Amino acid sequence: MKHLWLTAYNDIIESLRARWFVVYATVFGGIVVILFAFGLSESRIMGFTGLSRLLVTYIQLSMAILPIFVLITTVRSVAGDREAGVFEYMLSLPVSLSAWFWGRFIGRFIIVFLPVFIAMAGAVGWGVIKGSEIPWNLFMFYTGLLMALSWCFLGIGMLISTLTRSSDVAQGAAFITWLVLLLFLDLILLGVMIQENLSPEMAVTLALVNPMQVFRTATMMLFDPQLVLLGPTAYVILDNFSQAGYIAYAIIYPMVFGMICALSAYFIFKRSDLP
Amino acid sequence: MIKLAKVSKRFKNSDVLKSIDLEINRGQRVALVGSNGAGKTTLIRCLLGEYNSQGLITIDNQDPREFRQQVLSKIGFVPQLPPPLRMPVGQLVQFAASLCKSDKERMNNLAEKLGFDARAFKHQPFVKLSGGQKQKLLISIALGRDSELLVMDEPAANLDPEARHILFELLAEKQETTAMLISSHRLDEVSSLVNRVVEMDQGEIVLDDNVSDLIGMSSKLVCSINMLEADPAFAKALSIWGFKTQANETSWSGVIAGPDRLKFLGMLSRYSALISGINMSENS
């Protein structure tokens, strides 16, 4: 366990000094600053005002950029490290492969989740200072969802990094993965597929399998509890899950999906050539 | 200690190692030489358990892939190209010392001996060090722990003569108890460090021979050189070797490490037309 935490700590230190992390942290911190600067916390939409309004917008923006950020930075740094000889040297030290892999995974998770969380917590902190009403339920729920989404895409990123031998191929594969998930996020595409005789059950299954769609539906649920925006699919989701059930599913499913990807990556990594 | 039997490695359509048989015992210092693509790095990576391969590889009767931690705890490794680590020097030393169950002060002291003050650079990212500093630190990490096998890829390539001499002394201290595998493109770079040469070409061992190791790794040669006339380029080259001159810059004297004699004579040969006399004698 000591080696695992040492590796995680090392990965955090490495990442904190990387340029991608500066960009990543600036983007999420910048979003919150911009939302405040544009007075979004003062505006009103669908009954949401103050910090709730800001958090709803923040989570929608996070859904758009967090997955691709996590995917690209993970595959770039993991596959890049392998190409640059970091694996050759670090894996010549007496560290077990499990401590090395999971240490990096945990370190990387902390590093991708923290800026997103800190930006959101910063907004809440500012609200506390200003004496605004704090939507703690929303904050907790969004924290869980962001955690699940980061974990999920980190797992996918680690799997892609393990399967590909160069950072160029890894980045291409990561981008295509994100694009495919994004396409199935598009309700229009799903609508066209139904028009082309795709069964509604299949469409609903696709919506429930795609972690980005799961995240999106869950965030919608908060300001649209009946999921009117989602159309008929909402009946299936609400009938089968209930609101609380779906929220639990939206947190558990991406974590399990990410874990399956990470476990697959670990077993492939362990059996293949390391550098 | 090391045993390779019928070891082969294939990447896509190319056989990088072709049925290699090799045994290395404690006390043996082996130069692994060969041109680019000969298979040296692949062989080293197989030994470190980083590559899967066909055939049998054991270090003290243990498979480096299966008994990874036990095997690697006995091996000090210096890579040819330093990894581009962004972590600070202090962090790298701490990390390596913890994994290797060693003391970071032992590594820092060795680095200082080699002419690199790792403590003063502890907050500096490793990647921002000069080539020589990186090499000194990686050597300190490899030697600053208990090991039974040293695997080094061009270990002295980026070192100045003084640091090279100290490295030779450090290796001399370990030569009775530790097997060494020193990889290089050129034999003359490492010939003085080894007592056996294994040459590889296109994935095969084409030469396996013993070499005379009469030159003690810690020996020194006192050397004086007289020149026909002063020459700035030659003066600069001798200064790098730590030589001192009289006022007229035609008489130089200094001390070189015994194992460095071939490299030093190679440098002198470029200025042979300027030399009127040389005296070299071993200083025991």
C-alpha cells in the first residue's frame, strides 16, 4: 500500500507541474469566474436563481468539456510517458505493477477531479461570504455526479492508453470515443434512429448505457423533475427508476463502467510489454 | 547469476532477439556492445522484466517478470536517455530510496561525490537539469542502494573526466560483489570498465570474449605533455581533463583515471602533430 500511495503522490506532483494541468485548472476556474462576471447568479431561469442557477450552468458546461479534457490529458500523459522512457526507468525500480497502475490511477483521479470540485466549491464559498442561500443538496448531488463522470472517463482513458502504443494513436482513439458518445447524446440522432425503425427500447438502452447521457439526464432531473425535455424516454426512466433511483444509478453506473475499463486496462497492462 | 536460454523477442514482423544464450556471474563486468538496432536495449528490457519474451530468463533463479519486485530490488539501472520527469530532484531521490529500501542521504552523498549537489537542487524539476547532472543523479540512485547487478546504458557518456574517475572508483568498490552489464555503441567507451565483451548484431550474439582487466578501475596515471607550440584548442581540451600548464602553455601536467587512458590517448591523437613529448606513469 505504501508503494501505491507513493506512486499516487508522485503522479500528483508530476501533473501539478504539467502544462495541461494549468490549462485544465484555468478552464474550470475560469468558467466559474466568467459565470459570476456575467452576473449569472443574479439571473433567473425556470425558477432557478442565485447560486443554483450558476451551478446548473456550470454542470452543463462541465458535461461538455470534462470528458474530452480527462480523456485527452490522460492518454497524452500516459502514452506520452511510455514513449518518452518514463515507464522504462520508473518500472525498473522495485515497485509492483498493481501499486504502479492503481497509484497512477488514484493520483490522476485526484488531479482531474479536484480543479472541477474546487471551482464549484469556490463558487459556493463566495456565496457563503456574500450571504447567499446555499443549495447544499444541489452541491452534494453535483459533486457526486462530477466524481462519477471523472472516474468513468479516467477509466476509459487508461484503457485507451493501454491499448495503444503511441500518444498520437491514443489521442485519435480518445477523440473518436468521445465523438461516438457525443453522437448518441444527440436526441435528434436517437429520434432519427427511431424513425428508421430502431425500437424505442433500444433507444432507451442507448441512453442508459452512454455515461454522458446518463449524466446529462441526471442533471436535467433537478430543474426538470418530470424530464419533459427528454420526451417519451422520460416515462421509461421514471417508471423504472423513480427520481431517487435514477440519481443513484447516474452516480453508480459511470463509476462501475469506469472501474470495468480500468480493471481491463490493468490486466492488459500487466500482461503486455511495459515500456 | 543471470541466465538467458534461447531468448527471443519479436515486434510485429521483426525478430529483435534471436535465440540468445548468455550467462553472467557475480564479479563479471560485461560490455554489451553493438550498433543501433542490434538488440541491446531490448535485451536489457527483457532482463528487467519489462518485455515479454520467449525462452528462459532468470536472475538468481527467479523470473524477472513473475518475481518482479524481488528481482528488481537487486538491480541498479541507469538508462541511456534520462526520463523527462517533471518531479523535483528531492522527490525523485525520496521516491527511489523508499522503493529500494535505501537511504536518500546515501544517494545524495554519492551525487555530491560525483560533483552534483542534489540537496541544493532538491526543488528543481529533474527535467530541467543539464545532461551531466541528470546522469550523475541517476548513477547515484543506482549505486546508492544495495544491488547485486548493475545494468547501465552508456553510464559515462555525459560525465566530465573528474566525475568519470569517481564513477570508476565507485564501480571498483562494487566489482567483487556485483555483476555489471554495461551497454554501449562503442567498445572503447567501456572497454576499461569490463572484463568480458558481448557484441550483438541484428538480435544475435556475434562475439563473447574475455578482456584483460589488468587496469585497476581506481588506478590513476600521472601524465605530462610537452608541445612544440601553444594551441588554444588543445589547451581547452586539456583543461577539460583537469590539466594545468606553465605560463607559456607548452608544458602541461595532470592526472587521469586509469580506465580513461584509451579515451585520453584518443583525444591526444587529434593533436599528435603538436606534441613533442609525453610521459605517463601509473600512480599506485
